[in-house]
Amino acid sequence: MSSSVPHPHTKRDDAPQRESSAAYPLAQALDDNDPDPDPPTDSRAVLIARYSVNTLFWTLAVVLVAFAAVQCDRYLALRLREAHARPRPPIYSGPAPAEDMRAQLDRLVTAPITLGGVDVYPTAPICLRSGFGLPDAGDWTALDRGSSWGHLDFTCDARAYVVDTGFDANVSAEVHVVPGSDATVDVAASYGVGGKGALDAYEVCIYRADAAPLTVDVFRIQRRIPVGATDTTKDASSSVRFNVTLQLPTLTRTGDAMPRALRIGRYEAVTLHAGLTVRDLDIYTPGSVHAQSGFAARGMSVRTYGPRGNVTGRFAVAAGHVGVGTYGAGVDARFDVTRRQGEDGRTRMVVLEAYDAPLNAMLKLVDEAADSCARVSASADPHCMRYRPFAFDIRATSSSHPQELTLVEGSSYPPGITIHARATDAAAVLRLDSSFKGTYHFRTAKNHYGGEIMSKEGVRDPEGRGREKVKIRDARTQYGYFGATGWGSGRAARKGASYAEVAVDASLKATTDGEGWLWDGRFNG
């Protein structure tokens, strides 16, 4: 009885614990026997953060994989395109595949022609055949034992003519361009001891190469060595020499003047005969170029390379630019350049370059354009320098050999000219005519190669006003001098519209590319 009565000083807080243990005996037993109770669970913010990080990681992985796939696809497409554009021929060790490859090369299409930056392939060939004794046009006709003759006709509607050898350096030929009523080609072939079979290795043909807005006729000589040819046959074909006479009309069939454009490439010698007029002259050849007095063009670009590429004769150019460049051969020619009416806002360029060769050029400059200063008052601009461009811009360059540039008496250029002449490792001389009014500057390198700017004394006033010739040396140094020349007074000479500069330099002895320096000369358009 006494054990069931609580002591009055005993705490009553353990009563609920005894009641709980008594009420849930099974839960208490499980709690006491569980060795690893469950850890507390993460909060909701931590779960969201983990999910966001995982999502971002997989998104980046997918993007990187897609980017790599696109780049691989582009790389494979580019390599496939390059493989089609530049096929690599297989390498063979036996003679039979080499013969097959040579035969395949002989059956290739003719070399292209670049017109306006586009390669045009000639089509519709009309060729000289090797049937001797046949007088029909298009056949070789035997003249004697060692030579043959052939004749071909161009079409009447062509606006440009191309005469070349298809980039073949093994063709030995020279061309004469003469005026006439029709466009024709006469070919004389001399083969010596080779016999008539030597001509079988050549294609002498006329093609059409039309490219809007031009209609172009092409005459081309190409060497085609047949498969299985013997050394005797090859030697016989290499001894063939061609003499080509190209006749070009300057009038249409209705009598209207229509000069044709002319392009010549890879001939041993080019001769432009008197009386011939072409629209644009473009020559690129290792051989010489000679123009007879009376040849005229509206614009010209003549470029030669090699020791035989001399440029000589007399060229008349009206309404166009002049460009001449040689590499290893000299220039000894006269150029009559005219700026015609309606060109008062344009400056005509005359560019003469001779690398490792002498340069001797005579220039006659005539300005027929209207004076652009006629409406400018003297008070606004006394010398009209802001409104009047130079009539001619002359640039001459040579190296390792003397340079001589002469302005021919009889020239006329009221708006003035500018001259920049430069010689490297050699002397340079500039001879001014009586029409030159303005300042000049001569400078030389420390090596003192020599040179001079000269003007004639005792000449008459070209304007017929009775003025005296004035020549002034403003300053002179060890390496050059400044000056002016003109008519009437020193002030008028210094205020003249023209300017000339001659520079004689020493080279840096650097290696120069054989053909990279040449000016392309394509001013005409």
C-alpha cells in the first residue's frame, strides 16, 4: 500500500514519460534497438540549387557538342571542296601510266583568256590542216621544200583580237600587225630539215571567245606532242618557226571608224606597222616590241620580261594612259601623248619602268582639253591651282643603267605637268622643253652617281610674246639643288604650274622578284 503512494517531495515531471512509455511500448523498443537512425533531410532551397547546377551543366555540354559537330561538318565540306578544285594526280612508278597521263594532258581544252577578270575558254576552232598542195583557205600550202603558208579569216563582228601562243614557251614565232580592210591572219612556217611532218605537232587555229560586252576573236599557236613521239619527231617540231601577219581593219563595213582592241602574248618579236590604229593595246611577251612611226592607240600597256624584251620605235597615244615596263631589257622609244577635248578634269598617266636596264624616252605632250580655269577669276585663285589638275603625270623608273628623259619641243600643256624620275645605281638626266614653267628639284645619293635637270637656252617664247627665258637656282647643297624655270621673270617662273623631280638613289642590294615589280598598266577602261 505504501509503495503506491508518492512521496510529497517527489517531482511529478516523470509522470508523462512513464505514461508515454507505457502507452507506446513497441515504438520505445524500436527506438532503443535501431543502430543507425535516419539523418535529417535537406531543405527545399538546397534541392533547388542542386537541380539548377545540374541543368546548367548539361545545357553547356549539349551546346559544346553541337558547336563541335558544326565545325567538323564545315571542315569536312571545305576539304571536300578543295579536293574537287585541285585534284592531286596519283604518283606512278611505271612508264605506262605516265604515257596515259601525257595523252590525257594533250586532250585538255585550250588555255583560257582573262577578259574583265573572268577566264573565257576559246571555242569553235578553225585550224590549219596539214594537207599540202591544197589551195583552200584553212589548209597549209607548201611553198618550197622547207616552208609552208596558211591563211585564216577572222569574223567581221569582233571588237577585240587576241594573238598568243597559249602560254607555251616552246613556240618560236614573231608577229607583224598591219592595217587593212579585213581581219585576216597569214602564217608562214619554216621547218628546215624537219619536213612537212613537223607541222603535225602544232595547232594553228582561230577561236571565238565571247564575253559580254566584247566579241573576241583569238588566234593561237600551240604545240601538241603526240603520244609515242620519238626524239627525232620532237626535235623536228622544235625547229619550226612561224612568221605571223595579222591584218586588222580600222573601219566597219559601213565606213565608220571603230578601232579594235589588241592583245598580244608570248611572241619573240612584235612589230606594229604604220597606219594601224587600235583602241587598247595590251602586250605581255618575252620578246621585243617595235612600233613604226604612224602607229596609234587610244591607250597602251606594254610589258616585257627577259633580255630580248626591248621596247623601241614611236608610239602615238590619244585619250588614254601609257604604261611600259621591262625586266632585263631597255626602253628606247618616243611617245606622243595627247589629252583630248572633254578631258579637262582628268590627268593622263605616263608610267615608264626599266628594271636592270637603260631607259631612254622622248615625250611629246599635247593638251587639247579646254582650260578648266576659264571661269575662275584671278582674284579668287591667281594661279588656278585648286581648280586645274595637271594635264600629265609622268613617272619614270630605272635601275643599274643610265636614264634619260626628254620633253620634245613642240609640246603644249598650259595646265602644267608633274614629273617624277628615279634612277637607282646610275645617273639620270631630265631635259625640259621650252613650255615647262615651274619649279624643279634634283637630289642624289651620297654615292654621287650623277645626273642633271637641263633646259635649252636661247629658244623663242612658245607663246610668241617675246619674253626672255629665265632659269633660277634657289639653293644648292652637296646632294642636290632647287630651282625654277619659266618666261618673263623669276616670280613667274616660281609660280609656274609644272613641277619636276629627279632622284638618284643607291640600292639596298635586296633580292627582287623577277616579275612582281612590274606595273600592270591597266588604266584603260
